Amino acid sequence: MSEVTVALRYAKALIDLAAEQKAVEAVKDDMELFLKTVKANPELGAVLANPIISHSKKVNILADVFGTKVGKVTIAFLNIMVNKGRGEVLYTTANEFIGLYDVKHHITNARVTTAAPLSAANKQKMLADVQAAIGGTVKLTDKVDPKLIGGFVLTVGDRQVDTSIATSLKKLKKDFAQAATK
């Protein structure tokens, strides 16, 4: 079974448990904290995934790092995962939990990549346009890629709008190459 499949099963169980305990928002915040912490400290992720390190040592590490910062439901879930030997899928499980939360609350993730940083006004306008086009709530993340030269690439789910100059130049080059071979 793939890591994502296993993580998705645990994430579904956690979201059901959180709903039963009326702690979905708190657990979501805890999962975001967990993701941010592991991303900032890859050593923590390596320790959790390492099968040589004992479960009790991992539980103690999680208690030291997250004990006072997360709720009882979350710390109990993290401990169960570690004790079941699933420490290596904790990060993926947290990601899947956030994904399930977003689906349940009709939140769409969108990413815009630009050649230069977006101003606050431009980002707000882009967010408003995307929300108007798809409806619902949109979480917009922005990224800068100077290779685009100009324009932007907007990705919403499995759809993509590419108005970058780099792509236009590649298409133009391809068109010229095809015309030259005829």
C-alpha cells in the first residue's frame, strides 16, 4: 500500500475523531503547526521516520516539541501513529488531513507564479478574480520564478492558465521550427 493511501486512511480517521470531539478547527491548526515545524526542522521528520529509534523515544520527542502547543486529540493521535510504527507517514497524514478539511469546507487551493513579486493589491485582485470564477473560498499562494520573464502561471486544482512570456516564446519558437521544416 502506498504511503499516501495509508496517510489518507489515518487522516480520515482523525477528521472523524476530531468531528466527534468537536475539535476539527483545533486539530487543523495543530496539523498546520506540525507541518510547519517538520518543514522547518527536517531532522524531526527524519527521526520520526527512522525505524531504529524506539517508539518511546519518538513519543517523548513529540511530547517535548508539541506537548503544550497542541490539543489532547492531536497529541494522542501522534502517539498512536508512532506506537503503530507509522511515524514515517505522519507528515503525509497531516497534509492529507488539511486536504480533507479543505474539501469539507469548500476551500480551493490556487497557486500563482510570477516573474516578480505581486503587490498586495495585485494579489488581492487575483484572489477576487479566482473566487469569482470558481466560487467558494480560495487559498492563494504566490511564488516568484524569474524564468517566466513576465506574465503569470495560475494553477487551480488540475487547471492551469499560463500567460507567461517564457511560454509564449517557446510556442513561437516551436511554430517557427515547424514552418521552417515545411
